[in-house]
Amino acid sequence: MNKPVLFKSFYIWLALYYIVVFLSLDMYLPALPTISRELGLTDDMAQYTITLWFLGSASFQLVLGPLSDYYGRKKVFILGVMVFVLSSLVIASSPSYNTILIARFFQGATVCSTMVAGSSTVHSIFSGRRAVQVLAVLSSITILAPSLGPLLGAYVVKYYSWQCIFFILAFCGSVGLFVHAVIMPDTKDENANLNIKLIFSAYADILMNKQFLLFVLANSLLISVFFMWIVESPFVIIKSLNLGELYFGYVQMPIFGAFILGGQITRYFSEKHDVSKIVCSGMLLSLLGGVFFMLFAWLEFNILFCVAAMTLMSVGVSMTCGPLNRYAILASDGPIGSKVALTSAATSLFGVVASFVVTMVNDMSFFNIAVPILVAVVLANIIFFVADVPDID
């Protein structure tokens, strides 16, 4: 296979590496109660290992955006993979809570290089409807991490130890390092520079664009729904309802499996139909799912009703992710790396806020998650429907 063909198909390998990176969050979730017990931590202290991951994922985008434009996205990406492997090994071999927190921060920080450099490359080599389709494929494949990660993590914790999770991640990261060193195209912005004033000016110009902000906010609010679920659901299902790690893993499969379905719906219908209509449908589905989840949690229905509502919401959110991301990029004329950095930073910051919210009001119930989830979905719908949606050919 020649290099041009490899470069055009690299996004499949990129999606597979996205899965590995996000497994460091999702595969880890069933281990939280075990880690809390073995290290003598409170539930909140164990949840802070997730919060530090989110903080790391929100930390370096604004720096890496200009660096990837100037030096090349491949170099930034490869450096991030190396940090991921090292931090995973540190977590697996350290008995210290403080060391684990620091390593979790840097492990989360690799999301910055993955999303900024990886997504910038996609936006650079694809355009129009093809870009929307590739982004939909990326999001649908990537969601295999929260779909299968909890179940895989549950088996590893049950039959081995929570440390084995991070040894597995280090191995997978090493494979990703080799593959992307070979097949990833090295793109950059020929007009980029590292003048601090010009970098801040570029960021300011992008942030002054109202439409860019609207699409980024709508997308970040919808994604924050799953951050809230990820942080709190292990304790509700495993500890409060006492259903066990494996049950928790099985519950995640329909929710995040539905995300794969939503991405494929967008990919299929965007070939012949108006992309904006697909996004509108996804928005309304997400709102319907949020209302049902709130209702079922309030009435304390069986957990399967709540899972069904989250599954419906997942389909809707997935249908919107790729298009909203592309809308944001098209809304501004700034450097691609800087625009992707801002969108990625916003998503991660909303993840941090979502994590803090559910941790601070932790009452071990689905209603605790349902209230902020419905608020986020309602706000996302309002923001999207007041934005000026561009045409995508």
C-alpha cells in the first residue's frame, strides 16, 4: 500500500488510538471502589483521580495548538503518545496516592496532544461532507472506550488487579507509538509562527467569533452529559445499588453502543441529506432522553429505565458531535490548530466542571446526575437553535 493511501486511511488508526487514550478513563471506572478500599481513600479522594485526569485533559491545548501548527502535528502527537506510555507505567507501579494523582494529570494531558494534533490533521486533509463523515466515524469508533472499557476493566479488576489496567494501557500505547510514527501524515500551517502576540491575537479573533462560541458551547454541554455519568455512575451502580463491577460494565454497553449508532446515522445520511437537519434531529433526541432520564430518576424507576433514557440521549448526542465540531471550525478563519485547541479545551473544561459538580453534590443516586444532565441538554438545544448554521457541501 502506497503512502498516499496510508495517509488517507490513517484516521482509522487514529480512532483506535483515541480508544486507548480514553480507556485510561473508562477502563479505570470499575476499579474506583477497589482503589478506594486498597489505598484507604474516601470516595471523594478516589473521584479526584478522575478529576485530575480531566484537569490534565484541559491543560495544554492552547499551547499545543500553535506548536502543532508551527512544528507539525505529527511531532506533537508522537510526543503525547510517549507521555501516555510513561504516565501509565508510573500509575501501575506506584503505591502513593499523590504520585498517582500527578501521573493521572499527565495521563489526562495526553488527550490534549491527541485531540489537537490528531483532529487538526483530519481537518487539514479532508473537507466538506467528507470531513463530517470522517469526524462521525472517529467519534463512533472512539466511543468503544466507554462502551467496552468498563466491562474490560471489571474483568481485569475481578481476576487480576487494578494495576494491570495501566500495564495494558502502556502496552497499547507503545503499539500506537510505532504505528503512527509510520503512517501519520505530517501536516503543518505554513503561515504559522510562535510570536506570542500573534498567537494571542489569533486566539482573541477566534473567541470574538460569536458563531464559533455557540457551536463550541453546544457541543461541550452535550459531551459534559457523559462526563457526569462517567464520574458518578460507578458509585451509584456498584456501591449504592450493590450491583457489582460486571453489572456496571454491562450497563455501559447499550449507552455507549448507541453512540456508535448515532455516528453511523450521521455518516450515512450526510451523503444525501442536509447536515443541519441531522443535527436538529439529534438535538431533539438528546432533549427527549434527558427529560425521560430526569423523570425515571425522580420516580425511582428500575435502573433499566434510566439506562434506556441515557441510550436514547446517546444516539442524539452522537448525531451532533461531528457536525458541531465541523461547524465550529468553519465559523472562523483562524489557524486550524488554534481552533481545534480551543474546541478541545472547552470540552475538557466542561468535563472538569461536570466532574466537580457531581462530586460536590454526591448523594449516590441517579437523580443527582439527572438534574445537571437535563440542564446541560436544554442549554445546548437553546444555543444551537439560535446559531447560524452554515451549509456543508
